[in-house]
Amino acid sequence: MGGLEDRMDKIPQRDLEIAELLENRPLGQFQVLTLLFGCLILFVDGLDFSAPNVGAKAIQLAFHADPSAMGMVFGWGYFGMFVGSVLLGYIGDKYGRKTGAVLGVLAYSLPAIFTIFASSIDELAVWRFLAGIGIGGVVPNTIALLTETAPKRHRVLFVMIAFVGYSLGNASCGQIAAWLMPTYGWPVVFLAAGSTGVVLSVILVFALPESIPFLAATKPESPLLRRLIARAAPEFALGPDTRIVLRRPANETKFSLKLLFNSYRRTATPLLWIAYFADSLTFMTLSAWLTFILVEAGLPQQQAQLTFSAGAVGAMILIPLVGRGIDRFGPKVVVLFAACAIGAILYLGMPGLTPAYVMALAVFGYACAAATHHSLNGIVASFYPTIVRGNGVGYATGMGRVGAIVGPVVAGYLLSASLPLNQVLFFIAAPDLIVAACCVALDVLRRSRSARADFVNARTTAHVKEQPAKEQPA
């Protein structure tokens, strides 16, 4: 606390720089509460996302559909996620992270409930498109809110802990499917996700705090901003004449698409877009088709669903580890997890594997692929300032949704063509090589930015120290 108090003493009473106040303080009740809500939002997001995945085989049989038709259902859902990530990312930057998050939860919950009344694959695809808008839209707003709330030294870990909630949603959906679908049929997973989300959206309206940096950037005179600062930093007494500011470059006071390509972002943004696109070709395709592939490989449907659930539990263990690693060592840590995912997915297609071996490889491969995927969610927000963070994350995750549209649809056609399983799995695994290369490049860029910032700070400090010596003779 001493270091924080020293820094706060240097802030003039009439000029409170909000980023300095929030980034360098320890975790408190306000930060933990925001993290808890982030986990809950992403938990239901994961629950809804996984509903068609764990029910794929049952849905196909219920509607007497071809695997390629299920691929189109996945594709329409991911197209909705693309629309939602861009649309609700924009809403989050304009109207607030809380507004974007609450709208996103409602947008994925209500269509999930209506999905249970679908009477054809085409109707199911429409409801998945609408649900996808919410599933994709909550992610940029949740990432932005968590990034702007977390202490700087734990920022990636903070975001990735919330995505443990997402994997818990995946795992829970697998359990619901395994134990309730035999009795109640495939609609039960959609009903569980939708009804839970509606309840959560009501809670969020009253309890989710807005981003303090967002309010400081857009509504610095808001009474709500002062109340939130009092909750986040109760030891700091805000005077009536205190002016709250969020310092940023003069050309970054309102969103413009070109800000995504300004300065170092002209390199960072394309790398992030490529990484998200390639990652979705692996992770989203694997998520969509894993239970189906396991059933085709000879596992009973319930065992395949439980394997999917176990893979999500494995992801819950790996996600905080990769988050902590990125905070300490940078994005290059992702290479290890991507390599493990590639190896496990490829080996899953080897002939002659026992059911136990198939399950173990599927669990390990899915967990590593999920850790790789969520590492991008932890990395992306740090490359964008507050005023464009929602859009920056939204466009990046939107590129991921484009990959998610392509991957599952192509995999559906490959499965319909009865290609050997090892060839289908090669198509799923190979894009993670591109993800690994992009993360290495992002790590180099991060270190370059850090070195430049250290140089500027050192020059500024030296200049300040020299000033009294220059003024003494006068």
C-alpha cells in the first residue's frame, strides 16, 4: 500500500488520474465482485454455446438430418456470434460495458428458450443465429470490463479466470446432456441455458458495476462515477472539487476505425485478427464436432458427452496457468499449449486406439485447445486503449467468428463425405500452428513497446531531476 499511497500523494486534489488509481492498487471487494459477475456471464455463455455441440448427434437423429445440415446449424450460430461481437462491441464502447453485457445475456438466453419449439433443422438454425448474437456480444464487453477493473500486473490472469466460468459452462452442459437428455431429449440443454440466462440478466441490471475508466472517458461528471470510485478505492476521499480524468492521446478521445491501426496497432491488429481466425478453425470446430466424432469413433453417446465435459474441466485447470504465464512471460507462452493441442488432436485419429485412450486424448486435446483459445481473450484487450477497447476486442473476436463459420461447416461436409478420421482431424488441428506463430510475433511487439515505454519514462525522470540543478544559479 505504501507505493500506492506515495503515487496518490503526487496526484493533485483537483486532478485525479483514474488509470493510475486503479491499475496500481491491490485486489479488493469491488474487483472481486466484478470478476464474479464476469465468471457468471461467461458461465451461461458457455452453457448456451455448448448446447448444440453436446446435443448434435441427438438433434441429427431427431430431424433425420445429414451431418452437413448440422454443420450449417453450427455455421449460422457462429455467423450470429460474428454479428454480435461487432454490434455489441460498438454498443459497449458507446453506451457502456454493462449495457452491452446485459443486452448480450438477454440476446443469447431468450432464443435458447425458443429453440425448444423448433420443428425443423432450418428453424433451429435461425434460433442459433439469434442466440449467437448474444453469445458473441458478451465477450468483448466482459473482456473490456474486466481489463479496465483489474490491477495492471494481474490483467491477463484476471480475464482468464473469468473464462474458467466459460469452461465450467461447457462442462456443466455436458453433464446436463449426459444425465437429462436420455429422459427429456435434446431440448433440455437449451432450456437450462436460456432460463439461467434470463435470471442472470435481471441480477446484472441491479448489481453489475459499470467500468470506471469508461465513465471517466465518456461521463467524467457522472455521480455514478464518484460512487463507483468510492467503492473501488474507499480509502481515497473524493472532494467536491476533484476533477476526474483519464489521460490518453488527443487523437484517441472517440472511436474511429482507423484507431485500430494507429501506431503499434497497425501490426498488432492484423496479427490478432489472423490469430483469432486461425484459432477458431481449430477450437470452435473441435467444440462443435467433438462429441459427434467420439460417437463415430465408437464411444456411446453418454460417454462422449461426459468426455466433452471432462475436457472442459481440464480447460478450467489449464486456463489460469496459461494466464499467469502470459502475465509473467508474455504471449509466447501460448506456443506450448497450441503444440500440445495439435499433437493430441492428430493422435486422436490414429487407428486401433482403445476407448480409454480415445477419451484421454480427447480430454487433453480439448483442454489445451481451450487454453490456447482463451489466451487470445486474455491478450487482446491490452493492445487497445479504453475508448476503442470494446470495438478492438469486438472486431478481433469477430474475425474469430468468421473462422468459426467456415470451420464447422467444412468439417460437416468432410464428415458427410466419409473421409478418414485422421484427415478430418488434420484439418481441425493444423490452424493452431498459425496461432502459435502470431503469438510469438505479438510477444516481440509487446517487448518492443515495453522497452520504448521504459526509455521514455527514464528520459522523463532524468529531465525532472535535472531541472532543480539548472535553476539553482538563478
